[in-house]
Amino acid sequence: MNEEKKLEVIMGLIMNSGEAKSYAMEAIRSAKEFKFQEADNYLKEANNSLNIAHNSQTELLTQEASGEPVNISLLMVHGQDHLMTSLNFIDLAKEVIDVYKEIYTLSN
């Protein structure tokens, strides 16, 4: 993979991971207003973005596994950090949404 293509893949990792986290945050905000269908829709979007980001990561891992070394750069580390943060944030968002659902159920 040439350097330009690798940069494109890394930027996709960063952008889609960030987008996934943003959608998860919107899901929490919706749940806070007891808009659970909207929250579920945001979580679906978060997972879609996360899957795209994961595909970028897989592309880099496949390159490495095929014997073509991938040079570690600050951008790549940043992308991996975004991906892991997004994974954790989506998991946490699901838990927070469940809490809001419980609060809604108890208050009605």
C-alpha cells in the first residue's frame, strides 16, 4: 500500500471512529429526553460508523499480516485511540440508555 493510500485509510479510521462516538453521544442525549426510538437510531448509526472504521483498521492489519510492514505514525496511534475510545463509548452509551429506560419506567 502506498503512503497516500495508507494516509487515506488512517484518516478514514479517525473520521469514522469520531463520528461513531458523536452518534453515541447523541443517543445518550435522546435517551435523556426519553426519546428511545431516536436513541436506538443513533446507536445504529454509531455502529455503522464503527464498522467502517473497523474495516479501515482491518485493512492495515491485513497489510501487516501479509508481510508488508506498516510504519507506526502519530496519526495511526491517534486513529487507534479514536477507535478504542469509540468502542468503549458505545458500550457505555448502551448502559446509560438502559438506565434512562429504567427511570422512565419507574416514573410512569
